[in-house]
Amino acid sequence: MPAPFQLLMPSYNQAHFIGEAVESVLKQEDPDWELWIVDNSSDETPKVMAAFTDPRIHFIHEPRRMDPGTCLNLMLEKAKGRGAISRTSTPTTGCCPASSGTIARRSLDIL
């Protein structure tokens, strides 16, 4: 079985939006994914994320302030699965239910 497709989401002070963004990932039609979130915020994001118990969700709260590139590098270092797509924008928008499966299939076509 191939490794799961990796979804990367940097976060900074997104407590009001991140729950909805994570819920949209949980609704993916293709269940073969892992979500990596690196958060270095000072808001309630860690509390919001504590409610998610799905083992495919990996939340890392890093209190030191990091630029988006450093967050992305940390997620890429941790994510060891197949492919990777980064939500380099804020997690204020969700994913449609077919997103991860479509992206995973297209990435295999490219390889």
C-alpha cells in the first residue's frame, strides 16, 4: 500500500478558522491522506486543535515565531508520505471533498 498523501497547512493566529479548514479535510472522499499543521500562534489554535483526534492529523505547536518558509520546511521534514500539497495561504478556506484524491492522482501522473 502506498504511503498516504501529505497535506500541509501552516497556521498563525487562525483559531477562528482552522476548525472549519480541518473539517473540510476530514470530509475528503479519498481517506488516504495525512494533515500536517505547524502553528506558532499566540491565540486559541492549540485548544481548537485538541478537539481533533483523527490519527491522520498531526498538529505541532511551535511557540517561536517562524516565517512561512520555515513552517513549510518543518512540515516537509516531518511528513514522510507520498507527495505533498501546501496550503500556503491561511486556513480560512476549506478543501472540496475531492481535492486530495484529485491532487494525489495527478501527482502520480506527473511522476
